[in-house]
Amino acid sequence: MITFDHVTVQFGGDKKPVFTAVDDVSLKVERGDFFGVLGQSGAGKSTLVRTVNLLQRPTSGHVLVGDTDVTVLNPAELSALRLRIGMIFQHFNLIKNATVFDNVAFNLKAKGVDKAEIARKVPELLESVGLSGKEKVYPPSLSGGQKQRVAIARALANDPEILLCDEATSALDPDTTNEIVALLQRLKRERNLTVLFITHQMEVAKKLFNKIALMHRGKVVECRSTYDLFAHPQSEFGQALVRQHDADLLPPELLQNEDNLYEITYKEKHAYESVIADAIKRFDAEISILGGRVEYIEGKPLGCLIITIRRSNNPQELMAYLQSRTIVRVIKEHGVLLPKMLELNPVGNEATETESASLTTLTKA
């Protein structure tokens, strides 16, 4: 549906320093995807999404919508393409001195839709986003969530197949964010949309996306299903991102007081198994659970526990047993805090080191 083929976007030149915002990115968004691009501010996410409708022209590479290379379209062809692609923004981009009705009707008028059809369609769109009766209201009197609902209705006015969302929930409070997330899920399902969504909000990513491309400093460092990215990230940046997200499971005082600390991740069916209880019985072990959670991503359970192991009659077999059912990462062993978390992968894989870098700009809301 959307293909990024070695897309690079640079700014500067002509005696000014060249800054590469998007660096040789290749991605494919399939029809029906709720595809997310996740990364810190300045990673190049917004620049990338704006190449789809050529609000930002690539310096090199190609962007295809279906079989159409948007980088070679003439102005008339580009205008026609843009009318088929809906887009919503972080700060709503509403016309302040126009009513809600006229804001939603904007794209319909641009397409040349007659007044009778506009009069019929705008109320339907407002009803679909929960704003019936707001036609004559002006944007300044609306809440942030209501403004974004108007923006969503406007983006859907021309019945697009593709919806681009550039930080569409970032300016909203957590409760309103959850409402907009639920609204987008419903509209995608009802309208068979393909959605490309840019965000730095990890909780939004887990709720909405079926696939995620993780961007860092202009590059895509990892692209996987949402579940796999959060369950077992492969890139150094992805590992650090997920570890930072789990940091609240381990209070600092426990980090100081315990000699042996491990993080274990349960995937899919193993999230329902009594792995720790079985390990205690099998290996006469003393294991305490210090923190944890179970969440559902793409409808599948993903569990994370912080444990301490104080004794066992066979430590090596105990660890092998845990590895066979979970992903085990060493936080602290024999009183030594590892500067990098050591990951003991399931049987057949080698251990890897995980950077425990601080990613404070990646929020949890």
C-alpha cells in the first residue's frame, strides 16, 4: 500500500551544514495495517510520514502509494492524490474563525463536492466521531479532544483509503488519549483504513499498532510486529527502550539490597504457566517476586517479572529451566550490578548484552 524505497531527506546545503533527517529508509506498509513509527523527538518520524503526500519531498529515493510513485507526479496528479489521503496532526490545524461544519467541509469543497452532498455528509461525519450537534460551534470553544475529533472527521471527509497520523495524541491528556485511541480503532475497522501513525508514546503504540518501525537518528533500526518488538527487541536501541519502560518495576532500594536480580519475560502461552512455582518445587529454590505485570499486546499476553534467587539445589539447571520457558536477563548477580543487562536467550541462542541507557524522552502516556 505504501512503500518507502531508500528514502533520504536532507536539509541545508548551499554553504550551510547538511542535516540528514531521514537516512536511507526502506519500509513497506501493507493494506489494512495499523503501522506505527516509534521514536524520540527528532528521530525523523514526522519528516518520513510527510513524504507520503509530498508535504516533504525526499532528497533521494522513492515513495509509492499503491503502484504510484508520488515523487514523479505533476501538480494536478499530486493534488488528486492528496484528496485520497487523510491526515491528522498533533495540533489539530483547524481554521479558528470557521465553524466545525466548515472545517469538516473544507476537503469536500476542495474536491468540488456539491452543497447538497456536503450538507448530508458533514453531519454523518460528526456523528461518527461523537460530535453530533456541534456544527455551528467554533474551534476555540472546544476541548483538545473535541478539536482532534473534528480533525479526524475532516481527514475522513473524502473517504480515503489511507490515514496519516502525525503525533495525533501527543497534545492530549491520558484520558482523552485513550478515547481517541478507541475512536481510531473503531474507524479503522469500520472504514477498512490503512493507517500510518507517528508517535513517541509507547502505551499508544502497544494499543494501536500491528507493526512498528523503530526510528533513531533518522534510521529505521528495527521493524517487527508490535508484540515481538516489546517481547524481545533485537536492536540495541529497542532493547534500551523496552528496559526503560520496565524500569518502574524495580524500586532503587531493591536494586541495592538484593544480591541476585533477574528480569524474566513470559511470551504467549507461557504467560499462563506457573513457571516460578514449578521452579521452586523442582530445584528446592527460594525465589521471590519483587515486581511485575501482565499486559496484552495484539490480544496476546506478555508478562514481565523482577525476581531474586536466594538459593537452589542446582542453580545451573534452575536457570536452564527458566530459559526454556522465559527470556531471562541478568540485572545483578553475586552482589555485582551489571553495567549492561546480560540476556540469557532461550536454548539455541547466544547471550546478548542489553544497553540499559536512559530514554527519558520516550514517555509512557
